Amino acid sequence: MRLRKQLFFLSLITLSLPWVGVQYVQEMYTALRHGQSEALTATARAVAARIGSDPLLSKELHRFTSTGSNSVYYAHELQSPLIIDGYSDDWNARNFTLNTGNSTANANSGFSYAIARTQTTLFAFVKVNKFPIKYFNPARPNAANLDFIRLDLSQGTAVALYASAPGQLYATAMDEDGSLESKNVIHAIKGIWLEQQDGYQIEFHVPLDWVQEGIQLQRIDAGTLTDAPVRLSPLVSVSEALSDELAVFASSQIRLLLSSDQQLLVGTAGDISARPSADKQHGLLEWVYRLLLSDQSDGLLDTPQITGEFQTADVQQALRGQSASGWYQNGRDRIARASFPVTQHNSSVVLGAVVAEQSADTLAGITNSVFSRILGYSFVTSCIAALCLVIYATWLSFRIKRLSKAAANAISDTGKVTDNFPVSTSADEIGELSRSFAQLLLRLKEYTNYLRTLSSKLSHELRTPLAIVKTSLDNLEHEKLSKQAKIYAERAKEGSTRLSNILNSMSAASRVEQAITAAELETIPCDELITSLKDAYEDVYPHVQFSLRLQPRKGGIKMLGSGELIVQLLDKLVDNAADFCPPGGVVELGLYQHDNDVVFTVHNEGPPLPKHMQNQLFDSMVSVREDASPEQKGHHLGLGLYIVRLITDFHRGEVQGYNVPDNSGVIFEVRFPADV
């Protein structure tokens, strides 16, 4: 992986800053939630103390307490009238639950009801589990012959609610003998009777003025009293006196509710439905904020304003005499709720509970703003850190790449150590590495120079002992030797001759190196030069045939160089080609100009070059061909091609040797810049 990518991924560590910020916001949010719960509890405690210490308020709250066999006739006030259709959909939509009264008999009889009211009308829903059903028969208009619900109004009137078939409900005032005369029909009471699989259910409404003092419901099956009557008295709803007292403590951000001992809503003040404008300023950030700070333990908030009944655990705990608080989800809003018991003055009797509610958006505006700032600062910091690391990585990568390129070009293809290796003055590790490379190349150059001059030194040092050996062998020929000794003497003489040839070649290489340093450049007519050399080579190497491939060029092919050195270069290449070319074979000399390069080629038939040695042919003391004869190997010790490389380097050219595609021969190609 590239260094820039490594540092880029390393910069991703800065993304931990938002995580730390989120943890901080969560801790702050938890602390604020606790503080808000404590503040709501203190408010509820103060309101509960005020109601409990005032005899009038305590008495008003005591009106909602259920005692004996009677139930408090609590009719929750509706925001809009119900549709009288006999179905329970409207009641279920408002989360009303069906009551069974206070008696065990009613609880087991399958008789249940629900009550609600508007400003002028009382609505009731009654369900009875009874089958089969006896409907009203006009031929026998007596209450003893049908199933009906008896409704006792507050003015003492007994009304029978019945039907002749599923559909319209009839309400008739009952005589003492139980007859249901049409003249006694009460048209102000309207309702619907529906038959169900397990019984029947009715829905009706009554003028509110008729039931202010209470009502009584009783199920009657064909004249038989099957249930004890359910007495609902008196009629109560949300108390204005208690609500006015709560309004003193309520505010635009806190809603106060008052629960009776039966978990019924009897007082309310304040409104928390409006959300703070600051919270509405955020879109996506608000969603992220709520996602990160979501509390899965929040339960669903009940709706006593709709159902008239509290259902949460904190209210139930407060009615047992203990303060409690909790957090609830109301749609997309979170609501903090604290409940505190209301007790009679100087008594432990619990009359009800004060419930204080406040939207979490009050503190969410603070935490949301802090969260947004932390998120913004973290994002900017991460971007700046990533950008700085990428810039630094780019600069560092550039330095390393430049050092790598310099190290790759420090030694040429011919093994020559360059003199222009860049040395960094930086005090860091890369600068130290470049200086170490420079020191290493300096030592390598010194050693290479020593190896280059070793041949001339050895040539000079070995000539005297070699001359002594050769003279001794010549003198030994005049001595009388055995046949076996003559064989050894002849081998020694051949060895000395070969060693002498090696020294001569080494001396020639040294002379070429010296000649290169003193060579003068001139314009060379290359086409004329190679033509004259081809004629000379035919006389020198009669065992092979020479051909010339020349691409004519207007004005001739010329180059700037040393003619003497170019002739030596071609002599070495032709000598190498002629030695490896079989008798009668062809050695082809070629010359052409390609772009700004003058190209000489020497092509000979014969054994191919071994693939593993093609890159070492122009090194000193290297000469190997797989199919060469021992005599050819013995005469070629690699100094000829080494001289070719020296002359080529002097002229800033390139030389290479390669096999022809069918491996029938070898081609050596030398390229020189024309510079003319």
C-alpha cells in the first residue's frame, strides 16, 4: 500500500473525535435529564403540598374518590362528539376501556360499559354477553318479555333501552307494571342496538342535564334481574377549581395534571405541545442527534386528556404514597414526567397524585446545539488533519521516490557508478539514508576503479616472471629430455603462450582506456569508413565471406567521434564474429541512420549466445557460447567486447548483442548519437 494511502487511513483515527464528542453529549444529556426529573419532582411536590394543605381543594379532590359499592361517575369530556353507530371503534380509538362496576357479580356476568361526555350530551356504550336475545314484540309490550338495559336517570325516571331487531334503539319510560307504551317513548335518547356473536352491544346518548346527579345501569333478561345495578353517582369531570389551582404553577413549558385515587384525570393546566423553535432549525442533524441519544427504555406516554385515565407506572406508584418519575415517548417527542402523592393534611391518606410533564425538547435544544458544534468542529478537524497528512505523505513520498530513482540510476547497465547521486542535507531518516547511499556508492566506485585498473597492474607485474618462464622453456628445448618430459614441456609452453596472449589483451585494454582519455573528436564519414574496412576484412579473414548492408542517405551518414576508436570497435566485433562463424559462413556488416542515431551492426552465422549470459557479454574476462569449440573459447577471453563497451561509453552510445530469431547466428548492434 502506498505511503499516502497508509497515512490517509491513519488520519481516520481523528474520526474518534466525534465519538468522544458523542460520549460527552450523552453524559451531559443524562445529567440534564436527571436534573429535569428532579425539577419536575420538586414542582409536583409543591403543588401536592398546596392542594393537600387547603381544605377546600382537598374536599374537591375527595369528590372523585370511590367508596362502598358506588363508582365515581366520571365522564371524560370529549373534544368532539362520538358517532352513534353501535360499534366500539370510536371508543377504541380514544383508548377507552370497558368497566364492569364494583361488584363481583357484575365482573362475572359479562356486563361492561363506558361513559363519556361533551358540554351538552352524555355518551354511553354497553356490552352484554348473552345469547339467544329476546327482542321486543309489539304484540306483547311488556318488559317481562324481552332483554333490555334499565337506565335510571337522576330525576328518578326509569327508562328501558331495547330494540325489536338489530338497528335502532328505543328508549321508553317504564310504568310500575312494566308496560312499554308507545306514548312513553323518550325521543331525546337515541342509540343503536347491534347483535354480536356472543351477545349484543348498544351505543346511545342522553342530554347531560338529565344525568347531573348520577345514573344507574342494570341488565335485565326477560324480566329477570341478572346483575346488581351499577350506580354511577354523582357525575364528575375535570374540576375547574383544581385546574385553576394547577394553572398557578403551570407554565408554557410545564403541564400539570391531577389524578384521583382511581387514576382518573380531574385537573389539568399548561400545554407542552408546541416545540421550541431552536429545535426546528435542524433537519438531518436532528435525526442523527435523536438516533445517537435514543433511549430504548422510554415507554409510551398515556393520553389521559383523551381517555381520562392514567396508565403509567409512575402514577400508580405515586398513588401508593411514593414519588416517582419517568421518561416516555410521545410520537417523535420525549416527555419527562414526575408524580407526587397528594395526602390529606396531617394524614397519610392518599387522595390523588400531581403529575408534572415537560418536553425533553427543552433541554434537547441545548444538547442538540452542543452536539452540532462538536460534530462540526470534529469534521473540520478531521478534514484538516487528513489534508495535512496527505500533503505530508505526498511530500514524503516524493522524497522517497526521488531517492529510489537516484538509487536505481546510480549504476548504469555497463556497471559504471554515476557521479551525480543527490545527497540530502535533511536531518531526518530519509536524509540520513541518502547520505548512507552516497557513502556506499563512493566506496563501490573506488572498488570498481580498482578492478578496472587491475588488468594493467597485473599485466605489468606478470610480464617479467612470464618472460623468465618462456625463456626457460625455450632453453629446455635444447636439452635432452625423455618423451614424457617433452610432452609436459610442450604443454607448459602452450600455457605460457596463452598467458602471454592474455597479458597482451589486458595491455590492449589498458591502452584503449588511455587512448580514450586523449581522444579527439572529429566528423567521421561512416559509410566510407565501413566500406573500406569491409575490403580489408576480406583479406584478413579469408575463411569467411563478408557482405555489406548499407542504407544510403543524402549527404552520407556522419557522426562526431574518434575514427581510430571506431575502427578498433569494429575490429573487435568482426574478429569476434569471424572466430565464431563456421568456414564459408557469412559475416554481414551493416550501417544505417535511425532518427538521430547512427547504427552499426555485425551479423555472423554460428552458435547462439546463452540466454543467461547476454547481459554479461561486455564485462571484463567474460566470453561464453554454448556451441563454441574449445579453440574458440580459448582465444576469446572477453576483453575484446569489454573494449567495445569502453569505446561505446566514450561516444555516449549503446551496444547490445542478441540472437537471430532462428538461433542461426548472432547480431551485435552499436548505436551512436549523430551530433552532426
